[in-house]
Amino acid sequence: MLNVKEPVTAIDQISEAEWQTRCEQAALYRLLDHYGMSDLANQVVGARVKDSPDHYLLHQYGMFYEEITASSLIKIDADGEPADPSALMPVDGAINLAKWIFGTRPETNFFIHGHCEAVMAVGSTKQGLIAVSQAAVYLMHMLDYIDYEFFEDDVYAAKFKKTLGNNEILITRNHGYYVLGRSAPEAFFRAYFLRQACSTQIKVLSQGVEPHIIDTDEVSRFKQQMYSSEHYNYDGTTEWAALIRKLEREQPNYKT
């Protein structure tokens, strides 16, 4: 039986900047669970420590998203070695992801690897995501696809990093997705609307009638309008404060 240990690190041993990272990361875990975007003990949220960019935070293997707190997260270095040798094992596969993503994308501070069924369904089609919703218009230009492999050897690692390139989202065919963000709000925003875009596409195509697909030129025009808008932020900051208030009301122990 797996023993979950909490907390892993004493709070008085953590810098203020690292504690802020931990609280934001724990908030991400709780919000993903709240909105039905978790998968038992699988998936992962990775975070780069604010004042130590070559150190990353992951969660303990076996913990559910609803259980994760700021102090329960495990810190590893750029080689994947735990900062605390007595810490339990991070979630399976997360160490490689942290090394590949944070090691090649210095502007990325958070990533989410998820298994949302809607994203898996759309990623399992040849066409992938198509322009049948506003969320798709917002996201399509920043994503690419990679074929699924169970074993993550050096060949797959090189393929993953090359395919990721400068994209912000990578969908694994028949498996799940990887979303990158400069901040916790941005990572959550992209994951949330990726799920919405895929769910909407499934519902549109399930009607058995010809879908109205937004023209390529219109997609480009709408995208330009979105990013030049003075009234809305496409990095999650518009909603983030309210999301944190929601956690403070309903799950305040996330930051313990």
C-alpha cells in the first residue's frame, strides 16, 4: 500500500517565492479537479520555482488532485533528482516532462498534462481540432500533435521536444494533452478552453448534419481581434482572482 506523506517540506524551510509558487500550483490542482479535469492519481501539474528556475515542483504519486496542498509538493532539480532524498516518488512520468518542458522552454513556468476525455476523443481523429467554436479559434494556432508512445526513451524525448517547439499545446494522439503557460492563470485558461473546444466539436459533429466551419481567413481575423482586445485578457488573469476567491471559500486548505 502506498503511504502518502504530508507535508513533505517544513514551511519554515521554504523561501517566500517558492511558497508562492507552491500555492499557485496547488490552486491549479484543486481547480482542475473542481472543473472535472482530473484523472485519479494520473496526470500532472508542473511548476518552476520562482526564485530557483532550475528546480521544479511535482506532486506525490498516489495523491488525488483534491488532496494536494502547497507543502505536499516535491521539489526536484534539473536532472530530476529530489531536493529532499527522503521524499516519496513524484507522479509517474512527470520527471521526464519537467526536464523536457522546463529544460527547453525557459519562458514556461507551469505546465499541465491532462487526460480529459473530450481532448482524447478529438486527438484520436485524423482531423484533430477544427474551427467550430470561439475556443478553437483562440487555440488552434498554438498547438501541434504527437503520436502516442508508452515508453519514453531517448528517441521519444527528442521527438517530443522537437514537436513541442514553440507551441503552447501538444496533443498526444489517443492519449491526452500538454499545455504550457508563463503563469498559473495562463496554463489553466488554456487547459480549460482546450477542453471546451474539444467538447463543443464532439457535440457539433454528433448531430449528424453538416457543421459550419469558420473560414481560414475569418479564423485569422478573429484571432487578431482577440489578441488586440482592450477588454479581455487571453492569459487567464481576468478570471484568476475569482477562481482563487472560490478556493478560499470552498477549499482554503490548498495553501497549507
